[in-house]
Amino acid sequence: MDRILDTLTSLEIQPIAVVDIAITAVLIYWLFSLIRGTRAVRLVIGVISLYAVYVAAQAFGFQLLSQILQTGAVVGLLALVVVFQPELRRALERIGRVGSLGWLWSGSHGEVQRVATEVSHAAALLSAERSGALIVLERETGLEDAAETGVMLHADLSAELLRTVFAPRAALHDGAVLIRGAEIVAAGIVLPLAETTLQSERLGTRHRAALGITEQTDAVVVVVSEESGSIALVERARIIRNLDEERLRTALVSLLQPGGTRGRGVFTLPAPGERGARALRLVRRRGPGRHQPTATAPAPAPRPAAVDGGKHG
């Protein structure tokens, strides 16, 4: 014990070393927070495993295996750039936005309240009419590419306009609506579908599209099922089901306001008629291939909690 204490005492830690360690720790934390809940997690595990094999091969003098791993690393790097292009794009966008935050930080609290109120009221109206809807709210990540697939509107946000766009006989009914700030930018846009998983296979097209866009961006998506009329909120490829107007509005304010939850793994929504006594919480499932969270909550709403099916969902 004395020898260990003497060794620790003799160590001279330079200030620059402390700064170096701190910066490295922050970068590692940022990297894992970026890929958490995405398919890139398995990639990182695979890369670490291969690197461990390479180190072992070098230590034991396995020249052939070491050469194969070195050659495969060059080819694999090029393949990863192609396969994981969405994740790389999102990472670069986040880096480029450091110090230049979007409207959700510069906008007033009143504007966020208005957006949340209009969207939640529109969802409630569409739910009562059993009209399907897919409403995308842009945050930091720009969605210009998605907007170009639809019809540009640049109209002031209102619940009645959203209701008109998603009317069953409307020309833009089957597409998604993109909202930026308090403006409806485009309607009838096409979104990427989520990767085929056990969860996405049981969902309708709208829910899969919501999962797809939130896998690739930080957008918040509101989905109204055409079959059951249930309202869902999707963020970072996580779904909260069977929301009513008030709980949806509360969740949107929490996600969109400056300093709000914005991508954290757990947030609470007051149940109808309650203020914090009971809550809806997102719980992240553990284990490989089960990173999608499930929503647990009291069941005050009469709508069934079963997963929506059907073509449109």
C-alpha cells in the first residue's frame, strides 16, 4: 500500500494533460449520445471487436490475419461512409450548428406555445374525424431536401389549415406536412420509411415514415391514425401512443421550448386532470435490437392501446 501511495505521489500531472483528458472525455460522450438508439451502436461494437482481434493478432504474431484485417479496414471505411451516410450527415450538421442555434432557441416562449396549441388542436380535430395525418416539426436539422419532394406552401400555421390539408379528399392528404417555426413550409412531402424491425413491421405507413425521419434527424412528428384515430408523438425514433389534445400540447411545448427536454431519454406528460401526480414516461428497453422505447401510462382514453395496423396507419 505504501508503495502505491508513493507512486501516486510521485506522479506529476501537467495541466495540459488534464485538459486533454477532459476534451477527450467530452468527445467520447458526444459521440455515444449521437449514436445512442441508432443502428450505429452495433457498428461501434463491431469496430471495437475487430480492433481487439487485430491487437491480439499483432501480439501473437499472426501476420496473415493482421494483414487481412489491415486491408479490410481500408475497404470497410469506404463502405461505412456509404452505408451510414445519414448518421454522418447528422453529425456534421450538429457540428456546424454549434453556436448558431435555430428558431427554437431564438423564438419566444409565446411562439412555441402557439405552435404547440395549433398542432395539438389540429390533431384532435383530425382524430375525431378519423382523418390520417403526418405533421413534421423541424428543429435543428434542416429538412429542405424533404420539403422539395412536396408542394411549397409557406403559409401561416393554423389548425384549420392543417385540417384542410389532411381532409380525406384533399390532393395532399397522403403526404406529410413540414412546419418550420410558425409556418407551414410544405405539404404532400415524402419521408423515408424506418428500417424493417419487429416494431416497424407492425406499424402503418405513417408511423414508419415518422420513425424513419426521426431516425435520421432531430425532428418531432405527430401522427394521427386513419383507422383508429389515435394520436402519437414520435421523437428520436421513439413513440408515445394514445395521446389526447392536452397531453400532446404539453409534450410539444416541452420538446420545442428553449431549454426543454430536446432529445433526452425520459420526459413526463401530465395525465388528463392531473399535474404531476401520475405521468407518462418513456422507458428505454435494454438489449441488442431492442433500443426502441415503450410508453407506459394510465389508460384514461377509450381508444385501444394496440399497435395500429393497416396501410396508412
